[in-house]
Amino acid sequence: MMTPSGIKGFAGREVMTDRGMVFCHEGGAGPPILLLHGFPETSLMWHSIAPLLASDFTVVAADLPGYGCSDCPVDGEGHSAMSKRALASTLVEAMKALGHETFAIIGHDRGGRVAYRAALDHPDKVTAAAVLDVIPTYEVWERADARLTLSFWPFSLLAQSAPLPERLLLAAPEAVIDNALSEWGSPPDTFPSWLRQAYVGALSDPVHVHAICEEYRAAAGIDREIDRADRETGRRIRCPLLALWSDKGGLAEWYGDAGGPLGIWRRWSENVRGQAVLGGHFFPEEQPDATADAITTFLRAGVNRH
């Protein structure tokens, strides 16, 4: 039986890095993979998927720096401390501390943005990457319209200057969780009460809430500019890339003129494949078996053997 304190069969680890402690769950045996969550969640989003993957892989499910139980980086100029480049570097260091010099990386939502940045910045470390229900940050902003701002309000709201977003989140964390989990396409019974409460708790600490808002501010600024530089220089992801997205969400509906999510990711990756998954934005929790199967099939194809 799952409990709020961890993932069944996994050990909780506090891994020290130069930028603070990263909390993670580790279990399984085999080639290493790093699982990253998104907003407004924590590494507990993988509570059903991680055990499925653990029979084939050594699985590390981490709280992103600034989220969950991980430490919050000290503010940096231009929100750089919570940039995807900084988060990716911290997590690469954490994986090395756990004994994993190279690894595959799978990220949902905000974690997907860290995953592709890690693949770009650390090609000698990342053997394969999977991005779940995201397109690159630069592409999001270049194509942003009313659909994005109305459907995924955190992108614009949380990027506003402090302290307004922080005060709003802290004033009603239950409302934030209820809105995200109910309005982004997944049925209510996807999320048991203990998991909802864990997510509410993660949005109740002022220091972490500030870090989360800084991460969104970074996405609107420094992340966007780092991505832009990569596009202008033609820098591409070299490792195999898997893109999965909700079959009824924005990615499935908004980007037909660009060839859909795969058409966009092909501009960024030399070797990309992918498909839609039945379910809403939180399809990894709604459809854990299908999501785990897609990840396992991708990794078993030899892309993570080293």
C-alpha cells in the first residue's frame, strides 16, 4: 500500500550537491533512469510507474530543486538559480553522487523541460531522454496565444513579479491543487486523497513556493533565451528522444501547422519518436501501465545500454 512518505519498495535518499540537497526515491536494478515531475506535483507522481520500471532499471525519482523536499537554491540574477540549465546541472551532480555517471532521463511537464535541457547541455551524461506533454520552452512562447494562457495559467501567472504569485499560491494551495488536477483533463479518482494532501503540503512552504515561481520566471526569461541561442546555432539533442503527449490536451490540438509535437521536436532532436497517450495532462498517473510500457519499449530498444 502506497503511503505519503515514499514509493513502495524504494529507499528515500538525501543527496548533497554544490547547490543543496536533492531528495529522491531510489530502487530497482539495471541501467539507471532519472524520473522528474512537474507542477504542482513532486516525485510522488511516479508512485505507480516507478515500481513498474524497477524490474528492468535502477530508478531514481527526484524532487526538482526548489520543489517537494529538495533544497531551494539561493536566488540568482535573472532567476538563473531556477533556470533549467541550473536544475539540470544539479541533477547530473546528484546522479553522479548516487554512482550513475550516465543515465536516461524522463520528465513530465516542468521536469520535461529539465530533461531536454540536460540532454542538450550534458550529451556525455544523458543516454536517452523522454519528454512528457511538453514542447521546448522557446517554442511555447513563440506560439503562445489565448489558448495557452487560459488553459495553463501557471505559465503566465507564476512568471509575474514577486510577491503577487507567491501570495496567491500560499493563500489557497488547496484551490491550486484542485484546479490543476481537475481542470487539466484527468478524472478526479486518478489522485488519491493522500497524494492530493502531499501536493498541497508541497505548496504550503513560502520558501519553496518562491522557488517554484522563480522557476516559472526563468522559463519566461533566461530559459527562453538559452533555447533561442540553441535554435539559432543549430544545436540539437544527440541522444534518442521520446515524446509522449495527452491525446486530448493542448499539444494534440494546437500545433497541427507545425506537424504536431513530433514536428516541433524534430527541429530539436536528431533522433525522435513519439505518440499520444490516452488521458489528460497527468496521463502518467492516469495511465501508468501504458506510460511505463512506452518508456520501457523505448529504453529496451538499446538506447540506454552502455
